[in-house]
Amino acid sequence: LLLLAAAVVLTAAWQPAAGRQAGGLALAAGLLTVAAAGGTVRPVLPAVWTVPAYLACGMALLAVARPARLPQTVREGLVHASAVVQGLALLWTLPPVALALTGPVSWIERVWSGAPATVRSAVTADAPWPPHTGTAPLVLAAVTVVLFLTRDAVGRTRALTGVLVLGWATALVLPAVLDVPYTVGLVALGCTTAGALAAAIWIRTPERPEPLRLTATILALLTTLPLVLLSLADESATLAVTAALTALFAAASWTPRLAPVTAPAALGYATALACASGAAAGWRAQDTAVLVLAVPVVAALLAARLGDGARATVPVEVTGALAALLAFALAAASGDLPMLALVLALCAVIVSATALRPGRRPLAFAGTALFVLAAWVRLAAWDVGTPEAYTLPVTVPALAVGFLSRRRDTGVSSWTAYGPGLAATLVPSLLAAWGDPYWARPLLLGLAALAVTLLGARHHLQAPLLLGGTVLALDALHELAPYIVQVTDALPRWVPPALAGLLLLAVGATYEQRLRDARRVRDFLGTMR
């Protein structure tokens, strides 16, 4: 009945009166024919061969559509019918491909718990394998071959992109379908990664080569995900896989077009290798953090070699920064302050070295901040509570930078050059002095504020003069306050109001003179920088 219906529809499509409907009628006739032929052979085949049988019938439509005596619209309709059948067959292969790609995620919760016997048992640790999908690689390979043979009709670039994707899916799912041993499966996935990278390197097409190269590179990166996740089952496998991927992507980075992707990938897997090596050696997290810092060092050296004009420079630097953040997180999570200070100091050295490059001068500020933070953590580890010990590492670099800025540009304001550095030490020291019952800190603070004030007056700098004078006055007021209170208590109660009245009389009598003095002070301060 299906064949009869297909014959009727195809006859209608053949008629000249069919017009634009001929393509749709031919499509329907082709699908009816595939349903009839597949339904005929289905009862005599195992269930696993059902989809390949229908796919073979759909591919046969391409041979039927080749004769030139068929109308063009009919041939196109039969080709579209074959494409629909092939698309449905590919949809049937999606579950095993998806499971082969995402199933190994479950090993994150069972790191180094023991290698399974086969790849399929590793992939299906938390999910069952889809039934009757043993011929999925055959279906994927068959569609790949058809797409390769018809690449000129489909569009060369799009067809070759599809060939790459389908070929990759075939290689990805094949180890699990064949249920090969665990080690053999890891080797197969590694070969798939290497093959995808080789394709990305050697692809040469006259028109639009970038989509093909980008597709092959992305497929190589996708393959590494299940490969690394599967290797988490065994310690030796993890070390071997991460080392091999580091070397593989580093070798691929010699190709300039791939370096923006493969170089960061190599650094990322080098970071994973460092973490795995530290864990395998039984090191503490803070000790592993120091090992991880080797990756930012390599990234900084590689970025300097590439130069600011290379496309891979920024991705490499970003990857190095992420590795440094991981090292900081490992050191901070351990709570070991000396090791955290060491990690911060090493990060400061790396950043400061990077700032020596002409295009990375602003990183000098980040390097200084990291040095200061490392000093603070080290002081906290020594149980140092004196605020000046924390503020002076900020003040000294800030004043040095301000001094260099004013030497380079004399128009820079003293508030911009020296204000932040002086305030960083004077203000916290003043707050500490007001709560300090001893005399040493107020005395030293007063001497320092006096020196700053004199230097500001000597060099006509507004910020040191005002900041030093204000701190000196407040410090002196704090020290003299107890004696003032004692004198006030010893005097009769009418003396303070009388003195205040005399002061007001004196100010009022010399108001004009005081106003002129205030204006002269204002003008004098205005002439300062």
C-alpha cells in the first residue's frame, strides 16, 4: 500500500501540471518509498539494525534521483526526502553521543576512586546506556561519507564542516559502543583530539578556510572534556592525560592561527597538571599553590615573546592571571598566612616584571598593591599590631611615585603627588595616638608631622604643609588637653568666660587687620602647588 501510494504521488509529481508542487510531491513519494522498503526488511533484522536499514533506503533515493531524464523538481524532491531520512537517523544517534560527551561528569565526585574496566562502564556511571544504539557509529559514518561525496552540491565549506562534526561524533562514540578497555578508550579519545588539531593545522581551502579551522579547533577542545573527566578515575591516568594535553596544545600553538585558542588551553591543562601533581605527591594546598605559580611565569614569558601585536597575547595573559587567582585561592583557603604572603609576593614579582613591557605600564600599580598586601599578610603572621608597620609600606612607594611624577611634570599638584601617601600614614597614626596612653607614639608622630610641615613650607608644597600642620596641631592638642583641663579646674569659674570675652574684644578691635592677615595667608597658600 505504501509503494502504491508512492507511485501515485510520484506520477502526480511527474505531470507538467504539478508546477511548483512537484517538489513537495516528490518529497512525499520518497518518504513513502523509504517507509515501505524499511518496513519490508525490518521484521527480519535485529532491532539494532532498524535505523541503518531505513538509512540505507533513504540513501538509495540519491541513486534514484541521478538520472537526467527525471524533471529537476522531482530530483530535488527525492534528494530532500533522502536528507530528511538522514537527519532523522542523526537524531537517533544524539543520545549515545550526548552520553559519551557528558556522562564522565559524574567522576568529579569520585576522583581517583579507581579505574573501571571498560569505557562504557565509566561513561554510564550514573546513567544507563541507550538501548539498541550499537550501530550509531555506522550511521554517523555513513552520513559522513554521503555528505563528503555530495559536498559540491551542498556547498563545499558547509559540507566539509558537517563532515568534520560527524566524523568527530563517530570517533567520540565508538569506544563506548565497542566497550573497549578503559586505557584503550583514553588513548582513542587522545587520538581524536590530536586528529582534530591536525585537521585544524593542515586544512587548506581556497574559500573561507576559517570556519573549517575554527570548527576543528573547537572539536579538539570538546574532546578533551570527556577525556580529562574520564581520567579522574585513576591517579596515573590523570597525570598522563593532563601532561599529554599540555604538550599537544603547546605543540599546536606554533601555528599562529591556532595560538589564540591552543596556547591558553595548554596553560590551562598545565595548571591542572600542577594541581594533580601536588595532590599525587601529598602536598598541602598552600604548597601546591606555589607550584601552580609556574604557569603565570610561563604565561608572562610567552606573552613577552609574542609581543603586544599578536592575537594570542591577551588570551595567554588572561589565562596566566586566572592561574594566579587559583594559586591565591589555594593559599588563602589553607589559612597559612606565611605561605599566602609568599604567594602574593611571587604574584607581585610576576606582575611587576610584566609591567616592564611598554604596553603594560599600568600593571605597575597592581604589582605595588600586591607587594603591599604581601607585606601586610606577613606582618599579620608575625602578630604585628602597630598601624605604622602597615601604612609605611604604602606611604613609601606612593611618595616615590609622586616624587617621580613631579620631576617629570612640575605642573602636577602636590595633593595628587604626595597627598595620598602622606594621608596613608599620618591619619591612621593620629587615630592611634588619640587612643594611646603612652607618650612615644604621640612624640614620634609630632616630630614626623613637624618635619613634613617644614618641608612643605620650604618647598612651597601645599599638601605637606596643610596635612603636616593639621596633624601636628591635633596631636599637640591631644597631648596638652589634660593639662588644659587641670588648669581650667584650678581657676575660678569666672576666669574662662572672662578670657573668652577679652579674646573677642581683641579680635573685634583688630578685625580689619586679622581679615587682611587671613587674605594674605590665603594668597600665600594659593601660590603653592
